[in-house]
Amino acid sequence: MAAAGRKTAQAESEEKVQRGIQSVEVAGRFLGALAAVRAPMTLAELADTAQLAPAQAHAYLVSLTRLGLIKRDHLSGRYEPGPLSLQLGMLHLESDPAYRAAVPRVDELAERTGFSVAISIAGPQGPAIVRYVPAAAPLHVNLHVGTVMALAATATGRVYCAFQPRARWESLWRQQQPQATTADFNAFDETLDAIRARGMERSIDTPSPAVSSLVFPYSTPAMR
């Protein structure tokens, strides 16, 4: 009887271990939703994803924000991946052989030309900088690892749209330009056709005066 009792206790202990920690699993559902939707989400949307009441979901989000896994935009109130999520994503990216091979070439190009050079990849909110080498002379634009480039206003954003499926960027494009008309979207679509035809994009004195850029698409398995 004593042996049977010990066995039962052991089985109960193993069952508890297998159940895991519910709060961790809920956090994983929030992060998974943000990764799947690839756009900032409201509290109500995240609560629905995690099957929680909004008040309960808010408590989880407060803790995840403190940890840096999620951040909240103070203007829109929407949630998106935070800086710690970015760092974890960078660790994954750095394991990609093509990315590791590109880094020294980017550094060399910046040193040889004296221009700022960046590598951007497709993130949940658009093209995000994952490697940035500043120019020898100061560049009066706030760019750094984690910066997300605007879709229509930047050459990087337009290249992102030109070589990504429309389903990945159309809703985000409309969020960034809420006053845009159907004619505006059709004109942007024509711009993307031209970018695909020449295989690159450039900007001169935009989006800031005296700032020009040249952008080429490059794809690896980790960057798609």
C-alpha cells in the first residue's frame, strides 16, 4: 500500500510537470498571434486570441511589456513585438549562413564608400533594419537596428512591397495612409511594377532633404 501510494504521488507530480505553466503558454499565444497577423493588435484582439477576458489579458500584457517581449504604442494603444523579441529574432537570424556572409560585406561597403549601409528584413510591421553601419559623416536621420521603414515614403518600404505578396502589406499600407484613395493605391501599384522591372529602387532628397538611398532586394530562407 505504501509503495502504491508513492507511485500515485509520483504520477501526480509528473502530470503537473507535463501540464506546464499556464501563464507561459498564454504569453506564447500572444506572441504567436502577433507573429501570425504581422501587424499591431488591439487589447481586444489579443484577448480573443488567448481566450481571455480583456481585463485578464491586460494583466498579462503589462508583465510582457515590462519584460520587453511586447510593447504598446502610446498613440494607437496597439501592441506589437518588443525589443527583447527583436533580440531573440536577431539570434535566430545570426544562425543563417547567408546573413553571416553578408555582414562583413556590408561593413566593407560602408567603409569603402563612406555611406550608411543597412540590411533590412520583412518584419511584422514592414521592413525592419537588422544591421546598420553608419556613414563616416553624420546622417541626420534616426536609423538603428529595429527601425521599421515606412512602406510608401521610403525606397526600402517600396522594395518590400514590390517583392512581397500583397496580402502581407496592403492592410498595413492603408493603416499608414488612412486618407489614401483607390487612385492613390493604383498609382502605388504602378510604382511597384516599375521597381520589379528594374530590380531596384532609389530615393533622392526623400523622405528627408539631402538624404538619398539606393535599395536592392536580396532573399535568403531566413529573410523571406
